[in-house]
Amino acid sequence: MKKQFTQEEAREIGENIGVDFGVYDLEEFRMGLGVEIYTRLERMEKEAEGE
């Protein structure tokens, strides 16, 4: 399951963690969020299967 973030969601998340969108591209950050969530979720699921 891959979570897609809207630009508004990505901006809110970024602002909450201190991302400077004058330095970092919002669209790249948004895409990276989806990849990071998917990758971590997949790893957690594999770890849970091993327990």
C-alpha cells in the first residue's frame, strides 16, 4: 500500500519538521514522503512476520 500525499499535506508535514521550502523543492519532498512511508512500512511488515 503506497500512501500518496497532496502538496498541501507535504507542505504541512515539512513545515512541522522545519523544512525550508526556499531551499528544498516541495514536489520532491512530497514524492520522498511516499517512498519513505512505503519503505519503512514494508520493513516493519517483514520484521513482524519474522517474530
